[in-house]
Amino acid sequence: MTPIPSESAPVCRRFARWETLALAGILLIGAALRLIALDRNPLWWDEGNNAYFAQASLGDLLRLSRLTLDTNPPAHRLALKVWLSLWGEGVFSLRSLSAVCGILTIGLVFLWGRWRYGTAVGLVAAALAAIWPMALYHQREAKGYAWVTFFLALSVYLWQKYLDEAPRWRFWPWVGASVSAALALGAHYYAALFIAAQGVGLALLLALSRTPLREALKRWGRWASVQAVAVLAVSPWVVLTLKTSLHGAARLPDVASGSTLALAQEIAKTIAAGGATRGWVAWVAFGAMAATALFALWRSPARGANVFLLTLVLVPPLLGLVAQRYVAFVPARFFTYVVPPLAILLGEGLCRLGKVALLPALVIALAWGTALPEAYRPQAAANEDLRPIAQALRQEARPGDGLLVTYIWEEGILRMLAPDLPIRYHLGWFEEKTVGRDLEGLLATHRRLWLLSYEVPLQHPSNTGGWWLEHHTARAFYLEHAPYSLALYVSPLAQTHFSPTAIFEGGVALESFGMPESVEAGDILPVTLSWAITRAPAPAPTVFVHFVDEKGTLWGQQDGWPHNGLTPFAGHHVGERIFDPRALRIPAEAPEGTYRVLVGLYNPETGRRYRFIQGEPAG
């Protein structure tokens, strides 16, 4: 395909005269749209997965991908690992790799469009790519779509410009095209649909130009050699993870359970104006874009180039519609990589339209202006923001603490939100037969053990780790941020100090208590109590444990039924004993001095404290 300069409209020609300045302005706008407030929205679970995997070596990544039934190959995550090692951990750093790929894609669209049609088309296409809602949205999140889009476009550009019709084979462009294809396919398997589209496009080009067989075979060979490198590079990973990837894919949510037509409409609307835009706005943008692309096909002498670009745009979604009959997880965002060829095709159409181009350009601009705010909406639901949890851990965690997470994305997100936490993460995946042994081992390693739960209450049997900890340790801290809960546990004291029994009115006696002789500010004070039922308590009292200084100032407390609220006094028989481990958080600002621990009972309905009727006050 010999490049054919576009017969640009006057406004496009004037635009082209200021090529360097115009391109700089476009790149600056594109960078600002992608980088400003990049860390404002909370990370969502898919970003958390990538943050988690980015901590691993290639060997660990393979092991963890198989363990978690992950479905993605590793190229983007390994690149993210290198990126974070250069710029440090954090939300901005995590997402900035996608933003940089997006900015590079804008420049690449300009080069591709300029080479194929001339400077004016390159600039218009780059301007479209800079503000395209779908591209902008996915270039502001820590996912692989921006990475795949850039490297697929780079591979096609290098192959078309330097290899396809070149008089001789050129090594370095071939390396660049091959590595780029491998980096794209090695980050997302759906890149294969774009590679297939290249093959279809090449077949159409050869047919339209009536290329002699020998020349056609040479061009097929050059294209196939590029794709062969990509396939061979990814094949070992596919072989090693195929079984678990298929199992994981079967467990993905069914987002394509509707009709093929409904999915096609969703893909078209998302590409045209972003997935969350009102339907009529997306269809208006789609209509203007379709008319412009068709005009480019009709009026441009570079018909082969236009057909090839259109093939890159249409074939991947069409293949996706076929794939959704077998794999129900085919969201529209998988096809973000069609934006570069579509932007170039639209740029050619707008420049060919002349003054009439103002109408579709205005329609697209108004539709995208409506859609752009949606590009900045958060993926995570407001109640799934982990920032309150991270803030609590920054305030309360101490060196040597352990943190159990239920899902790998929780660890990934927390590492980005609070990279300096002095804790060690553990996956809280336990079996009923071994949960006790496993958690006892962790408590031997970590004197303080945190548990982050998602959607399942701590005291529900399905929360295997939480259920065991609630029954065998003392809870020192609890934060509810639905659907999350964060709790801190310490082991109870092995022994209690027996004292004369303190009998309270209401039928409850404190038989013994134990605690360490000293505690540091900012630490946890474990207190172990042992109660006995002397007669049926009515109404059932609540225990209070207060930590006060010599002036009686309260510095810490814990109220509630015995043993993390699991064992209310009501329902127990006379003579039964109740083990009641507790843990008090001592504020970091508590001054050095002598303190007392006061233990008693009160009526939760009236607040009235129960009197001693025999023995000494506990404290």
C-alpha cells in the first residue's frame, strides 16, 4: 500500500502547517486528560489484582495465577512490576503506566495517519485519539487495555511501513513488530482477535490489488513470521496455565448472556462514546462516525488502506460476537484496541469532507463532551472503597503485625494505598481441618493479627478464619465499612491470676482475672477474665473493662458480652464457667504512669452498674 496524501479541507491544511505546535498541543491535552487527578477514584478489584500480581516474580506469578485461576497472561503485570520499582508504589504510579501508554498511542496514531494519508489526517486522528471517551476511560485505570492497544498499533504500524511492501526484509523493524505483537498478546488473549483481523485485512488487500502469487506469498510470510514470534512467546504460559485459566473463565460472571444483537449494540455504543453514556448520545456519535468512515471509503483514493483499517475495526468485535456463543465473558472494553485504526479512518473522512466536515465533527464533539465526564467515573462502588480501611491500618498497625486478606485484590489495593504499612500480608484461605493449626502458627509469628473480611460476618461459620479467631482469641479492634470489616486479634493470656471471687448482684461472679504487669502506649493490653454463674442472671448484664489513670481518666475500654460477644450470660446454668479473653487498645498518647483496670457489669438497657454483694472490687 503506497501512502496517498489526503486532499485535506482548508482547515485541515492550515492545521497541518503548524505540525509541531499542533502535535505538542494535542499531546499536552491528552496528557492532562489522562494524568490530572489520576489517583482520585478508588481502586477497584481488577486493579487490585494487577497490583497484587505486580509484586511477584515470574515464577511466583505462574504459581499464583494457577492458584487463583487467573485468566490473563503476564506481560503487562511484569511491566507493571518494573514500573512500580522505578516510580514507587501508590495509586498514581499504578495507573500511570496506562496513562503513559495512552499518551504514546496518541503520538503513534499521528505517525501512522501521517505516513498513510498525510500530516493533516495524522493530526486530526491524534486529536480524536486524545479525547476519545472509551480510550480515555481505560487509559486512566491500572488494567492492560492501554498497554495492549499501544503495542498492537505499534506492531501493525511497523509491519505495514517497513516490512509489508518493502523491497527487502528489514531485521530491526521485524524485531520491533514481533516484540510488540508478543507484548500485546502476552498481556491479553483477546489481542488474538486483532491479530486475526490483520490477516483478514491482508487477504483483502492482496485480493483488491490482484497481487501476483509470488509477491503475495512473500507478504504473507513476513506477516506470519511476526505473528509466529508472538504466539511462540506466549505458548509456554498458555500450556502451563491452560487448565486453570479455562476453569477460571468458566467462573467469570456471564456478561454476554443476552442476544448477539444486544451485545453488538453494547460494543458499538461503548466504542462510540463510552459504556456509561446515555443511549441516544452514543447512537448519535455512532451515526456521525459511521457516516464519516463510509465517506472516507467512498471518496478516498487510498481504498486499500481504508479497507484494511476498517477490517481492523470491524473484525475483532465480529469475532467477539462469535466467541460469546462459547465464552460468555466478552465485555465491550476488550475492544479498546480498535480506537487507533478507527481514529485514522475518521481523520481521513473528516479531511476529505471539506467544509461539510464541520457537521459530523460538531456532532461527535458534542456527544463526546457529554460522555467525557463518564470517563472519570469510578469503577468501584462507593461502599467498596478501601481507603477507610487503609487509613485505619496506618493509624493502628504496628511493626510485626500480620494481616489476613480474603482476596488477593485486597492486598494489592492496600499495598498501593498504604505502601509503608509495617505489616506482613497473608492469604486467609483456610480449611476447616487445619484452620486451628494454621492460625496458631500465625499467632506465634505475629503477636497481633489483623483480619480483613469481605461481605461475610466475622462470626459466621463460612468465614473460616474469622470464626476460629472469634472463638479462640481476643478481639482488640473492629471497624465496619460494609461490605468490609477489619478486626485485630491477640492471643489470650495462658494463665489467669486467681483472686477472691467477686460476686455481683444479678447472679454473676468474677472468679479470676489476668493481665500483664505493664503495657506500652499504643499497644494492646490483654485481659483474661473467668466468670461463673451463681444464679440465672436477669436481665443479662454486659461486661465493662476500663483502663484508667490515677485521676480516674479513662484511656481505654471494652464493653460487651464475654468472649467477643459470643457468650452472653443468659442461657447458662448455675455453676457454669465462662472464659472471657479481652484486649484493650491503649492510645499512643497515654502518658507514662500508674493505671488500673476496672472490671464490672451493667444493665445495657438502663446503663446502671451492678453492685458487689461479696468479695473485693475487680481492679
